[in-house]
Amino acid sequence: KGVTLTIDDKLAQARGEIIAVSDPPGADVLVDGNLSGVSPFTVKAVSGGEHRVTMRKDYFEPFETVINLPAGEKREITAALKRRIVVTGSAEAMRIAEDGFTRKMGGYLVVPAGMAKLESELAGKGLDKEALAFLKEQRATLDLEASAVLAGILEESGAELLLAVKVDEAPGAASMKATLYSTLMPAGDQATVEAVDADGLKTGFDRYLDGWLAQTKPVRMTLGAVLADRQSGGAFVVRTLPGFPAANAGIPAGAVITAIDGFAVFGKADIEARLVEGGKQRVTYSVGGSERAVTVAPEAARVETPADSKTWLYNLGMVDALDLSKYSPNGPDYKDARGCALFTLATGYVRLSEYGKAAQAFAAAELPGRTGVCAGTALFRLAEVNERLGRWPEAAAAYRKVLLLYPNATLGDAEGPLAADIAQGRLKELYRQGLVREKWWM
């Protein structure tokens, strides 16, 4: 009685979680300014209340939001990060380019850089404006000085890609030249759009951007059958790949596919146009004079990056592939994605004649499977690169593994030639030239 007792006790607050997911993955996750991890990442033991969540990644526009987390609950935050791209050229060309990117390329943020602005920045660094001649002329191949200037522009803008655009207009005719550069390649990917007027250029540039979107789809629908057109109509089945839809459905080599879902097939192009993803389709074929029909589920199969294509955007593909190959969470899905990224990166190095780097990337590219474009395909490409480097025993050993372990690996896509057939020919040629002593193909 008569005594006052004061109790000072801090009650434990219920802790919640913030699940941070970014596209692309690999972004730094910060909560209230403190680095927590790399996306996708779950920040645990977060107190209830208001929190500022930031996701940032090199060469992408950062994402930031403020959330109110109820005590003890979970909240998932998803961020679609936009890749920065520098666009430079004439005012009209930049207007068309920026408009196209805004409407079609949601994953990109245009950083406009007019020639006057770039010249001013160079002058401030003591460089002559002639250092930008490679951009004004849109040179396909860059020398050491031009590569250094390009790297400086991109570093200043926090970007990996630069698109130079130029418009030429005359009565009844207009053209737009676009060259895509990156710091990864001393060369630009070039394209020319021609039209009758500026509106036509806008439509043509949209088609050019469609090519960008296609870079993110390294697969196509297939039956897993090598087909040949017939003069009398239909698609002749040369062979089928084990494990792919045609073989699984029992369609034999020598059959003639005559219809897909009731639509007549006049050639293999009709089959490619009719295949759809995620559904079952009725394939009608004839063999031995009798007609049969089976239900087939077309499959999305990997397609190799073409090393000699004039339309594939290597700068874009290599930047994306390098980014994915550096990101390293756990799980089989990521392992497959990383393998495909390294395979694409290696093909870009082949395009650059950087065979040493290509060999390292092909060797590290762990593609899944044993049929179609798979681990055997990467092994075959590694053998090819070793030949370029004069490493004859290493090339022969890789070709030999393709023969023994991957008889159903293909080149190009699931309907391409068998890697083993070509590997056998290369082994015979290496032996004939005296570059290897063993008959490795036997």
C-alpha cells in the first residue's frame, strides 16, 4: 500500500514477410534503404507498418514503391524493370523511334541523345566532335577509338545498348537506317526501312521492333519430324526424332502427312503454319496406300541462334544472354535457362571470331535433354570451335562423344540434320588430313 510500481516491457511485434520478384531477375532488393538480397528474394522478420521497397539492377530503370504491411502478414511485390537504351540521330528519326518503343516495347526505356548533346558532352571531356563520325555514318564495324567513345556514351547513360537512327526523305520515297550497338561487340546490327513517306517509315520501324521481340522466343512449335515437300502435295516424313510428338504418335518415316485438323497440307510450310501451342491436333497421313489419323500434341523445341544470320540482333541477344548467365539462383529451371543463355552467348562469340571465349561458353552450356537441340548440339559446336583454334585432339574427342552419347542431337532445330552424321564426317576428315591418328568414328 502506498507504493507505485512501474513496469516497462516492450511487447514483441508480429513479424511479416516481403516477397520481392523482378523481371528480369537478379535485382538488388532494398527495404527502407537497406540491402536485403537479390530477387527473387523473401525478406523475413519485417515489422508491420509502412516500408519503402526498392529493386535496382545495372542498366535498368530502378523500381520503388511504398507499402503498408499488416503485422505478421506476407506481401508479394513484382517489378517489371525497364532496360535503358540510348537512341540517337536526327529529330525526325528519334521521334519515330521513341514512338515505336513506347507503343511496342514495354520492357525498354528510351534515353534520347541528340548529336548536339553528345558533341557537347565530348567537348566537355576534351574530345573532338569527329569522334562521333562512326555514329553519324552508322559504321558497321568499329575501331578501337570508336568502341571507346561508344563505351563512354553508354556508361554515362547507364545503358548497354545504343540505337543510331537516320531518316532520308525525298518526294515519293523515304528510308530509315537503324544500327544497334552494344559494348559487347565491335560491330552493329543494321537494318534499312523503306517507304513512300514518314507514316510508312513508322509502320516499317514497327516491323523492325517485331524482330526485337522475336529474339526472346528461341523456340518454335514442332512435330519433331524432318519433312520434305512432294510435287503431288503433302509433306513426306524423312525421319522422326525419338521422344518428339510425331514419333510418340507412331507416325513412321516414309509417311505422307496430308492434313492438319482437316485442313489440306500441300507442303511442310502448311504444317508449320497450323501447329499451335498447348493443344492437341489431328494429323492425317498416308502410308502403304492406307490413310490413318492420330492425335498429336505439338511441342515447343529449342532453336539455335544462327551464327551467320543477317537479321538476328546479336547485340541484343548477347546482352540478354550475358545478363541471364550471370544470375545464379538454385533450381533446375534456372539451370536450363542459364545453359541456353550461355549457348546463345557462345554463338555470338563465334560471330565475333572470338573462338576462345566461344569455347568456354559452349563448354559451360549445360543444355537439357539428349534429342533435338540439346547437350549434344553444344558439344558439337564446341568441337567446331576447337577446330578453329587448331585443337585437333580436343575437337576429335568432342565429336566422338556426340557419336556415342547423342545420336539424336540435331543442329539448327528439332528438324535439322543429325549432329552425329556430320561429326562422323569431320572425324574422317581430321584423320585423312593426319591431324589425328585414331579412327575415332569406328
